[in-house]
Amino acid sequence: MVKRHPHLQLIAPSASPEETAAIVAAVERFRRATAPPTAPTGGSRDEWLRAAILEGVSGGTRGDDRDPWINT
């Protein structure tokens, strides 16, 4: 499995804490800006399926069925 978040390590310890924070923030912004787009979750398809199931369950009686369990 490819490691998506490589470990960043400071090589030259001569930078001040503020400079180090600025560099890390810039690298993180760059990583977010150039990251591949996330895969769609498919939520809209699930919503359509949910709506269809609810419509089928809450549908009214068909025709002149007096009792849907006893069709004689």
C-alpha cells in the first residue's frame, strides 16, 4: 500500500520555529491544492433507492383490494 502522507523531516536545524511553521504550512497547502480529487460517494444513487423503497412501502391499495393479505 502506498503511504499517502510522507513523513516530513527538518534537515537543517538553523531555521527559527516561526520559519519552520511557515514552511510546513506552505507544504501542507501545496499538498491539499495538488491532491487528486476524492472519489464520489454515490450518495445520490442511494437517495434514489431510498425514495423508491419508501414509495413502494407507503403506496396505497391497488384497485378494489379490501385486504391486501386476503385476495379471494
